[in-house]
Amino acid sequence: MKVVIHLTKEEEAKALPILLRHSPGMILPQHTYVLSEDALRVLRKSGIRFTELSREASAPSLEEVAGERV
């Protein structure tokens, strides 16, 4: 699952070395990142604070949509 987070400028400076080693995430403008759950765990363990903005929505399973007209 991918998560969109925002870091302060100070927290970003601490997080970048960690992210460059542990995450194939995406960097967006204004200190915003799209990261995996694993990368977030590493940031939390390192004491880096961030604000979670959004989580990837999970698609319904085939059983949930079977028989419905799309």
C-alpha cells in the first residue's frame, strides 16, 4: 500500500538519507512523498515525524463485484 505524507523541512533533511537507502518512493513538490508502508515503518523507528495525507484505496475483490453491471 502506498501512502502520501508531508514532512517539514527539518524532518525531510533527516529522512532523505533513510529514504534513499530504503524506499523506491516518489518525491512530489513541497516536501510531499509517496512511500510504502515499509518505508514509513523505518521513518517511525528513526523518530522522524510526518503528516499522513492520503492512503491508496484498495480495489474491490472479484467476489465483491461479481454479478454487478459495470
